Amino acid sequence: MSLPNREVFAARRAALLERMGPGVAVIPAAPVFVRNNDVEHSYRQDSDFYYLTGFDEPESVLVLTNQHAEHRVVLFVRPRDPEREVWDGARAGVEGAVEEFGADAAYPIAELQQHLPDYLGDAGRVHCAIGRGHPFDGELFEALHRVRRRARQGVITPAEIVDPGVALHAMRLVKGAEELAAMRAAAAVTAAAHRAGMRVAEPGRHEYEVQAELERVFRRGGAERSAYDSIVGSGPNATVLHYRTNRRRMEEGDLCLVDAGCELHYYASDVTRTFPVSGRFTAPQRILYELVLAAQEASIATCVPGKTLEDVHAASVDVLARGLLELGLVEGSLDEVLQEEKYKPFYMHRTSHWLGMDVHDVGGYFAEGAPIPLQPGVVLTVEPGLYVAPDAEVDARWRGIGNRIEDDVVVRAGGAPENLSVDVPKTVADVEAATQA
Ligand code: GLY
Ligand code: MN
Ligand code: MN
């Protein structure tokens, strides 16, 4: 898979400038977070910033402007510093920001307050994501304050600060060909990891051993990192939606729920499989698993242009509600189960979210009060599950069984969706065979 080249990032910047209209967009890099004492969390660039630049260094700010006489694209970056580069590795510097990353002008980040006000003056509208706890908020307010002080020189302070996500996240929601290629590659690595995890799991092993095997395959496959903390929940832990302790010793007869996906070249995958640790589903486990599988297949078939995430969710809920009634896990008429959400003690989450650079990717879900229709190029997860708590007031044979099945699906024009994670075993026979391989 080839990485996006300079032209791809330039085209995205041009498209954003056109969509946002008059004004200036200011997009800061992700902050560095301290982990403990003098150790930092591993750095991961902000998705919006990377989408527009391909630049992965911290302490950077991108300015896109329709208002300046000569500049459209401006970068503030860390300057070259041979002494620091011995410790932390090479920097592009201001020269690299122009020559390699396509900026019309670049400045050292330490000069932000010297130059940013020049770009904000008379801009009318600033597109900047404030109010999310990013330390850059203070820098923006300081720069605006400096613009305000130029009022008597005839400089007009921007009257509006708007969310750049309105234009930008509508772009990120619909994936381009190069993005879909990256997501296919990420899903392929994740598929290999899930198959490896199924092989490793067995009674007596710990959840973290399965996690280690998955993450080994992620890294061997070239993935930079996991897209989120891996969930490996065996036995009763499979009923805990975001269980991440991953320390239990697995036992004969357990189901193991693995929700894990790698991030490759800034694109996430997000896949869940549930399998029997000892290689064979028990009868009640199999019944509930096949019910979730039927729900998932019904939802995947709904991932076509014009349908909505509400339709995708409703398809799963309908199958699950009928199944729960048939099994005696809920009571009443089908209408009652649906209207009164009687399925919720067993299925309490939604079926889908957008997937892309962020695992819970950006892009609106509703517009003007109505769910937005699926369109070709959007990628979503389809992840129904059933979770019967160990102390649920139901027939004892169902208690403590949790399972979820999650795939990554691309909506395509005029046809069936593409399942990016199709290579992860999913039928009862394939899952049992994979755990025994
Ligand atoms: N792994 C997080 C999720 O499935 O949404
Ligand atoms: Mn997941
Ligand atoms: Mn998910």
C-alpha cells in the first residue's frame, strides 16, 4: 500500500478552503501529554491536523486562509535543532515545512504570537475547535487579544469563531480511494491478529496472553499502534462492554470476547469476535451466538445508500428481540418488546459508529433532527451483541454469557456493502475450527 503523497494533502487543504468560504482555519497539532514524572505518553498526531498535512510532529499549528494576499497554507513548527535532534530524532524545521509539506510560509512555533495575529486580522471568521480542553485555546485567545489591540490601526477583529468540523468532518466522513486502501490494509492486519488470538486462547492461559498475541501481529504487520485499548474478556468478563483489565485466567467452557483493532498509517480498524476457549460452543452459548450473528448479517445487509444508522440498528434490534422472545428471555408481544425496549438489559448499546482515522470517527449522525442517509464511501462498524449478566433473573443456563460480533463495512454505490474484516472467522464452524487450529 502506498502512502498518500503531497498532492493528496494539498487537495484536501484546497477542498477545505473552498468549503469553509471566507475566513481562516487554525488547526493545532495534538498536545504532548505527560504520563508520569518526565515520561510522556507516546505521541499520536491529531487526526484533523494529519489529514490536512501528513505532518506528524508535535508543537505545530496549521493556518489555512482565504484572506491573505500571498499565503493560503501556513505552518508553525519546531525549528531544526541539532542538539535536540540527537535526543528526539529529525525535525522537518521551517524549511521542511515549506519544501516537503507544501506550506506557502512557515515560522518557528515560538513565533506564534508574533505572526498569528497577522493572519487573524480582518479575517472575519475563525474556524478553530475551541472548548475541548486543548491548551491551544489560550494561544488563540491571546492572538485574538493582540488583534483587538490593533483596532485603532484599522484592523478588525474576527467576529466569529466557528467549528472547523462542520466543513472538515463532512470531508473526513466520506473516504477517498487512498483512505479506503489504508482501511483495507489495517483490516487485513487486524484479521490476521484475530485469527492468531483464537489459536492462542485455551483453558489455563490468561486474557493478556491473547492480547499480547494480537498486538504482536499488529506490530509485525506494520501497524503503528492499537486503534484503542484491546478488550479481551473471558467468561463473565465478556458481559462487561469495555472490559480492559485482561488479567483473568481462562477456564474450560468459557467464551472469550476479543474487541481489538490496529491503527495502520493513521487509519483504524475495529473488530470483535467471540469464541469458545475450549474449541466448542456449549449449546446455550451457540444459541445466543447464532442469534447475534443473524442480527449482524441483517444489519450488514442494510448498509446501502439511502438507509440510515437508525435502520442498521433497527435491523439488529428486530432480530434480537424476536430471538429473545422465542428463547423466553423476554416476555410480551414483539411490539411491546420493541416499544418498551425490553431487550435493553441484554443489548444496551447502539449497533454502529463511523470508522476512519478515529475509531469513533468524526462526521455527523443527524442533520436537522433526522438521521443522515448512508452514502457511498462512508465506513461504519456493525456490532450487535447480547450480554446476560451473571446475576440476571433468567434461566440459569443463559447467565454470564456475553457475545458481540463486529465488522467494518464500506457503503458502496448501487450494491452490496464491502466487509473489510471478512477474513476473520465468523460462522460457528469457522470459529470453532480457528480456535482449534
Ligand atoms: N472498540 C470500541 C467499539 O467497538 O466501539
Ligand atoms: Mn470494537
Ligand atoms: Mn466499534
